[in-house]
Amino acid sequence: MKKQIQIANIVVGLFILTIFLGCADKPSFQFNAVSKKEAENGTPFSAEQSQDVANILTALFGTPDDPAMPNVNSFHWYLQYDEGYAEDFATLVDFENLKRSAGPVSSDENGDSRGLYREHCAHCHGISGGGDGPTALTLNPYPRDFRHGVYKFKSTSGKARPTDDDLMHIINEGIPGTSMPSFKVAINDNEKKALVDYVKYLSLRGEIERLLWTMTSELETGERLPLVFADGYDKLSEEEKDNLMGWFEEEGAKVESLFKSWLKAKTSPNVKQPPTAPESFDPKHPEHSTLIAQGREIFHGKAGDCKSCHGFTGYGDGELNNYDVWNQWAKGKSDDYIAEFVNDGALPPRTIAPRNFRNGVFRGGRDPNTLYRRIKEGIQGAQMPNAATLTDDQIWSLVAYVRNIKSEPITGGQSHLPVNDKPIN
Amino acid sequence: MNRFWSILFFLVPILGVGICLMSAFGIYPLEHTWLPADISESGKDIDFAFNLVMWIIGIVFVGTGLILAMSMWSYPFNADRKATYSHGNTKLEIIWSVIPGVVLIGIFIFQAVYWERQKINQPVVTLADGTTALQQPIVKVVARKFGWRFWYAGLDGELGTSDDFVLENELHLPMDEPLVVQLESEDVLHSFFLRNLRIKQDLIPGKKQFAWFTIVSEKIEQDKVYDILCAELCGWGHARMNGRLYPKTKSDFQEFLKLNDLKQNGFAMNEAEEK
């Protein structure tokens, strides 16, 4: 009798262990809940239509365990535009890097670690790069959603994509003031390069997914996207291939422009060196305080009007009701509308938080050149506009001023006294 | 079978002491598992105190292990034996309370000097007018989930001025001079652990603390880089919260300050990089 109970215990124990350890599904890419729901606009897509988008994305980009890069060169449409791009597209990301970043965490026979994305990034940025990993909800600000292909802290002008160096800089230095840590000493350079490529891969995939949802929304009820192939391009029949080419002739330009923009950031990025700062930018220069005063004038005056968002005291409390690109879907919408999105997997939207200059922390870096670029070019995705009307000297004086705000007294001339300055040990 | 448990229990002190000794004397396969290399001025005292306590508790550990095993060996299971009832032994109780008490107070008095030097007496500097003041920190360490941010006081040696600069996870320090670092936490409890300098200090959010030490150049291997670890479980990323300590000669450190001042505060960033 006793023995039977023991055996029963072991069986039950093994069963519970299997529930916890075994039988786990392979992770798969998730739909972009926000852009799908926005495209649906009230009338849900049919199961077939959704499945089509999933199949197309799988055919183009593979799965989290087995990534693929669309063979852009085999598409018919690129020929019409520019033959020179044919080879270049292949260099956009290194396929070996993708394979190294994707898949489960492990190491190969050389001892190189694999599955880097899931080891270091996925718990915040999510398996699909949607900034919706398990820890995302507890973080403020939310982790970046790569699927917009928009990056804030970059050296390129305007809407241009970030260069590889820009992405590498973020991995190296982290983003002060957020939960993004520095990976400078945690992983080696090859691993960082692999992750940069994987981030670009997730961005491209996410943008094409968003494009496909928009295309699906333009279909008639019951109609399906013309490029449905579940088993990969090579297994298509000739007729299906013709259909595909025909479709790409119409829609291909949109897809191609995505690739081209990333390629441009890699091969010939539009990175302008900031002009030389005035001599009084040096804190030891006698005129330095004049420059800061000039910056203060622009910050508060009509010329810059920085105060309307960053606040009179620089606490970043001027404009708190706007939304950035990633939360734009919630702008001006009712609570019920937002609740539906959240139920479908979107993170609860948050309003913008203009930078607080009082703690001296600048997310993209605090060196003058970086700050100059931030003011000159604005911040993509955020509500920070570019300074089209300001002269170079005005921008430099603003840089000097925002670097100085943290040591500027809030009330009149009396500077704050050091508090809690006794050694306590 | 009667004496199986007494033998098994006796194996505990034997194995415990054996593994400790193998580690301490670097016997295969436990080499490099004892204390990490000491590169600080005061580290030898801390190691000495550590070893002293280790010897005392080691002897007590072996003694109690022996007594436990011997009693089990001498009194195996016997169905015929009747239990005896005891109300304790006052003399014995007093002896085994007083002796550890005296030892404990002895250790406290013995290490108080080290504690004072390590945690209470912040180094002082003599000012130009002959008065003394507490030495000011050369680096502000800000811990966050999950990393270390080092604010350097810069060329003027004063934190909070316009020539400060910041590096992530990289701590460069000059050798052969007393150094003070200021410790802060941005979010939760962390612990600043420089094991080669025998420094471990909990960081409490909202509290400004200091640690001080001297790196001794003779104890340093050429170009060797040392670890900075977090010694307080602070969240899921605790294990990857590590930095690097780069000891530098005084002139190298000045070069380092100049270069980074130029990079982060000067606008001549490109020239600095070319150098």
C-alpha cells in the first residue's frame, strides 16, 4: 500500500514537472496589435486575411528561431528602379549576425553565445521587437517599439534612419534616465554588431507588417492579398509568381523605399558635423555667462519657445498632454476605445514627458555636439521639433544654457545650499 | 548500519575543512577560488581579520563536528536503554556562554581599528590656510538597474562643476594616493563591491555615502583590469550589473581627464577622437 502511494507521488510529481518544464511552444512573432486594430477601424479582418499577413511575413522574414531576409534581389521590381541596388540590398544586414541573434539562448562549438536577442533584449523589447516584453509594463518610459523604424537618438538628419554607429552607441552607453542599461562590458563587439543587425531586421519586419495591415484595410470584404505563399517563394507555381510580380509592380515601391532608406543610412548616411561653437562656449571664457543668458532668452522667448514644453524652470512640465509616435493612436480617443486596444495587447498609452533639465541627464548623450544635433534636427518620434529658424550661434547658446540649467537657481539669485552633506557611514 | 549516521555526520567537518584548505592553498581543482588579488593599501588587514575569524570558527566547527560524531558513535540505537532525564548543567552553560562572548568582544575590539579607518575616518586634506577638511570625492558612483554610472569630478577635482563628465560602467582611478568616492543609488538597494580593494558598501536610495581606499601600484599587474560587482540582489539584471576598474598612473589619469573633458564638454569632439 505504502509503495503504491510512493509511486503515485512520483507520477504526479513528474506530471507537474512536465507542465512547468516541457511542452513549451516555440516562441512566434506576434501581430502588431495597435496597427492591426487601427487598420481594421471597427470591422475586424477575417481569419483568412490575418493568416495571409502572418504567412507573408513568415515567408519574408522567417520565425524567431529561423530568421530569413527577403531575397530582395530576386524580386522583379527592383530592376525597374536601380540596378545598382541589387547587390547592396544583400549587405543591409549580415545574415550570420541574424542567425546568431535569433533562436534560443545557447552557445556553439566555438563557445560563442547565440540567441543574443532573447538573452539580452527580449524580456523588455519583446520577441517581435514591439517594446512589449514581460517587463515592459513595469518600466517608465516603455522600451522602444522597433516596428516603427523610428529612433530618437541618432546622428542623421530629419527622418533618415539611424546609422549602425548610432545603434551601437545606444547599446554601448545605454540610455541614461531610462531602463536601457549599458552593454559596454557585458558583451563583446561582435555580439553588439549582431544585435544591431537584428534590431534593423525587426524594424524592417515591423514596418512591412504595418504596411501589410494598411493594404489589407484597403481590400474589399472577403478579398485577400494577392501574394499568399506559405511554403516560401521558391515553391510557388509560375502563375503565382506572375501574380506576385504584378502585385509588386504596383506596391513594391513602398517596400523598396523602406529597404532603400535603411541602406542609405548604412552606406551614405546624411550625417552633418555641427559647426564650430563660438569661443565663449568654453566655460572658462569670460563671455560664457553672456552666452548662457542669451540661451535663457531664446529658451523663454518667442524665438525658441522651449519653455512651452520643457517648462519655465526646465523641469519638463510644460506640455504633458501630447503623445509621441508610438502612442499616437490614443490621441483624442475615448477611454473605451483605448481599453479595447489594451485588451488586444497594446501597452496602456502614456503621454510625452519633455526632458527635465534639472537633473543634468541627457538620454542621447551630454556632449555639446550631440545636444546641438538634438536641437537642430529635433527628435524623431517625439514631439521635439527641429530648430529651422534658429541660427547656429543661437543653437549653441541654447546648448550652453540647457547644460547649465541644473546648476541654475529656481528662485532668484540665491543658489541652493548643499543638503545632507555630512558623511554618514 | 548502526553507526552509519555517525560516520556520515563526521564527513561534514572533514569535507568542509578539506575543501577550505584546498581552496586556500590552491590545490587542484580549486585553485583561484580563495580571496581575489589584493591591490589596496588596507586590504591586508582585512584579509588578516578574515583569516583570524576563519581559524577561530574553523576550530570550533571541527570541535563541534567531532563531538557530534563521537556521541552518535558511542550511543547507537539500543532498544533496551531507558531515556534519562536531565535538567542541564549550570557550570557548562556558563562556560559555553562566556567563552564565545569573550572571543566575540575580543574580535570586535581587534577589528575596531580597521573599521574606523575603513568606514568612519574619511581622509582629510590640509587646506592652504593650515586648516583641515574632509577630502572631497573624485568620482560619484550612481548605481541603477542595471549598471554603474561614474561621474568624474574632472580636472578641477570638484563634483558639480562644468567640467564633470560621465562614463558608463568604466571606473578609471589614479594609483598611490588616497581616493574618496561618493556613492548613490538611483532606484533600489545596490552594493558597490570592489573585491580587489576589499571595499563593499551598500547603496541606499536617497542617502549619500562615501568610500575611500588607496590603490597600490606595486600590487598591480601591468594593464590589468579589475571587476566591479553589485553585491546586493537588486532585480533580474543583478548578475549583469558589472563594471570595470582601470587603475592608472597619475599622469595617465590626467590625460584621461583631459581627453574626456574635451569629448563631453568641449565642442572639439572630433579632434579629441583623433588623438
